[in-house]
Amino acid sequence: MKPQSRSRAFSYFEAVARIGSIRKAAAALNIASSAVNRHVLDLEESLGVALFERLPRGVRLTSAGELLLAHIRRTAHDFDLTRSQIEELRGLRRGHIHLAIIEAVADVVAEQIATFQASHPRVTFTVDVVGSQQVVAATVREEAHIGYAFNPPADRRFAVVADVPQALQALMARRHPLAGRDKLRLSDCLPYPILLGDESLGGRRLLDTATEGSSLSLRPVVTGNSVAVMQTVAARSQAICFQIEIGARSGAGLVAIPLVDRALRGRLVIGIGRNRQLPVAAAVFLENLKADLAARQRRKA
């Protein structure tokens, strides 16, 4: 039975089951009773089982008919729900979105929020700027709808929905002795004062791994969880701080230089709680974040 014919047969079958009579169902559908009966017979032949008991004054569903009717109604309900969600996507009016993000992507996310609110001004946001560990924790506890982190700790409850490679870069003042270099190794930076993120940041874990078991040693003059603080200190001194590509922008007195050490490469990820169904507003915004991240990766390539 072809899909179009099957759909029509299901419609006729549901009407007969609901009304209890082929003749009355045909009248309600405004078609010939022979047409309704033919589609029901074709459906029974296709399934290899009787769907109705033919009675002197109407019909009654068989056990197989009850199963088919439940399936048809369940499918119709699922379709109506999906259609309702699609309509919400098209005419999104209100909602609230809670984000947990690392500081490196704050500007990127702020741009996406501004663009989103231009089309959906009644959707509100809460944005928590925290380290990668806290991003994962807030997301898996469902405090945040969406998490945006770099090189986060593994957690099976955190479902990564988009990710791109990112390497650390060294940020320093424009007058710094290394500022004219096209690329650097971590060992080039260590003779100078080091500004280091704390253990909650994904970049710090990469740096610790890169120096573990080697002759390199990290002796930071400042340790903290604020990228802005580190960059301000670096811009006004001979110190060097580290940031991933998406947040390491030259300007405001700073120069960003790529680090070529393989151990200083990680993943920038967007994730949600595993098996969590997001509200419509959050689901739409998530797709925007994913598209933006993919576009940035294409431009980089």
C-alpha cells in the first residue's frame, strides 16, 4: 500500500472506528460508503488481519483494530505536538534561557544574545561566567540550559552537541620583547613573569599537563579566574598570560601570538545535560550558537 493511500485508509479507518459504522462514517466524510469499505478492506489485506467485526447494525473493533487505532491516535498526537513546537519556533514570543559560559566566549555569546533579542525581545537570559568545571557542573545539574566550555573535565552526563579545536595563545604587551614573533613555544614564555588561570579553567589544565614530567616549570606571579584581570596586568607589564583563540584578540595594548606546542591544544565545546529536552527558546538559541561556532571554524580554515 502506497504512503498516500495508507494515510487515506488510516483516516477512513479512524472514522469508522469512532462512529461504529461504515455507512455513517462515509456520510460524515461525505464520500461513498463503497470507497470507505474498499480502503478498510485494503488495510486489512495489507496487515493480514481483520480490523472489524461486521455486526448486523454496524462494526466493532477487533483486538488488532484496537492496536491500530491506538497507534493512529498516538501518531496524530505526536504530530500535533511537533506542529505546535514548530509553530512556537516560528512565532517565538517569550521564554527564559540560562547559560553557563567561560569568559573567553563572553563577547561571542553577547553578540548572539543581542541578535536573538532583536527578533525575540521578550525572551530573557541569565548568563553565568565561570570556569569550565563549573560550566559542566551547572549544566548537568540542569541549573543552566546550555554550557559553553574549553577542554572541560569528562562527564558522561554532559552531552557535547558541538565542538571545535582550539589552541592556547600567549597574550603580551605590544612593547614586550616577544611581541614581534609569529609563533611561540611555551618555553619561550617562561623566562618572563607568568599570569596563570586557576584550576577551574580549561587552559590551566592544558598548561599543567604540558609541563608535568618535563623540565618546564610554571611559577606564576598572579593566579586567578579572571581573564580580564590577567589581560590588564599583561598590557601594563612584561608579564604573559594565556587564552584560547576565540578570546585571544590583539588590541587594547595586547598582542596575541599562537603557541605551537601540541600539548596546548584542546576542544571548545557546547553542551547540554544528557537526555534533557530543552525549552523551545533555549533549543532555538542553541542552534544559533552551534551555527556561529561552525561558521567561525570555516573562516578559520
